[in-house]
Amino acid sequence: MQVVVVTGGSDGIGAEIARQLAARHRSDVALVLAARNPEQLAAVARECEQLGAQALAVPTDVSVRAQCQQLIAATVERFGTIDVLVNNAGRSAHALFEDVADLGWYEDLMRVNLWGSVWCTQAALPYLKAARGRIVAVSSLAGLLGVPGRTAYSATKFAMAGFFEALRAELKGAGVSVTVAYPGVVATRIRHRGFNAAGQALGESLLKEEGAMTAGQAARLIIDGMQQRRREVVMTAKGKLGRFIKLVAPGLVERMALAALKNDARPR
């Protein structure tokens, strides 16, 4: 039986990863789901159990190191091992840097998007090495290409990508794979709940949402990359193209990034 820990497992991509793993593997998988909302978390766990999987819901705020450690301890206490850690928990943000007076929420965002992944990975690492397991880090295209209005979010995702790229090289001899996923715009509520310039919830998305990938599609690509032990999963043609163009025509990439914003969200 494969034991999989999924942070941010109460909705969006994380919940879809859990459901799809349960549907694919049924009694051969045990899912440990972590997020801050206990009711939503329990509901997803029940769905996974109905599909035949074992599921454990562990309410967790990944911005608190002790709770990350408790998540891993609860997993090992229940199942004895960890085969896969999916670092999916994250928060979004959209604000022009010049409009931000208090940078405190930049630090808060870094604790969720970077440090939550680092703390969970550190706690799980001995078990992942013993199992020659897999680590997944769900970053963003904003972690490959700087997006205007998203200085805070891009900073956290670039940092996340750099950490896991370096960790991949460190763990190569231990047989632990590290897959970094770079979703584009996915049809979830993450951008609506993200920080605005004042550090409050945005309440809306400031990106163009037309043609957004579904959470189910994103989850399927992440799972496939994880199971194949791929180094990276860049999910959109624009993302792959943008990464290449950045090397030869970086100004064009900046114009592409601006074009992805709603008109009223562009720099003045």
C-alpha cells in the first residue's frame, strides 16, 4: 500500500489529486490530507474512502512549523511510512509593489508557500528516503516567469522552485525523486482568497480566466509526472514557450505577462 500525504487537500488541485489517486488505486493507497478547514477536509476524506482508499484528515496550518511536524508524526503513527509527499498548500496574492505599505503579509505568504513545504519535507525526509519515495512541489508559472502585480507570489514560487531543484540533486543518490509542477491559470478559488495590497482577501481574480485549466486536468498532469518521477511538469503550451522565449527575447515575455492581466490590474 502506498501512503501519500497531500497538503492543501481540502479543495482545488489538492482535493482533486486525492480523489484521482483514490479512484486509480482504491485499496492500494492511503491518503493523508492536510489543510486548515476541518469540515472541507473531512468531506474530501470521506469521498476518498467511498472510492475504496484509506484516508486520514489532519487539520494543519502549514505556516506553523510545529503543525507540519505533527502532520508527519500523525501519518507515521497511523501508517508507519510515507511514500509520497505532495507539497500543494499555497496562497495567492496580487498587488502592485508600489501600492504595498506594510510588507508583513509578504512574510506571511512566504511562510505558507515556501516554509510550509520546507518544514513538511524536512519532517518527512527520513521516511521518504527509507521508502525511496517521491516528493512533489506544486509551484506555478509565476515561479518560472515574473508576473507584474505578483511580486510577492512570484518570489515565493521562485524560492520554492529553487529549493526543490537543489534538493533533487541532493537526493538523487537516495532514490527519492523530486517533481516540480508549474500550473498556469487553474479554475480554482485561490486567486479570490489571495492577498491584496492591504493584506486582505482580494475577493476576485485579477487574471484573465478564459480558458483556465480545470483542477481535475491539473491534478491528472501532476499525478502522471509524479508516478513517472519526472523532474518537472510545465502544464501549458504558453508556459513552455514563455520559458524558451525568456532566454532569447525577455522583453516579449514581459509583454505576454502583461497581456494575461485584466486591464484594471495592469501597472499605471
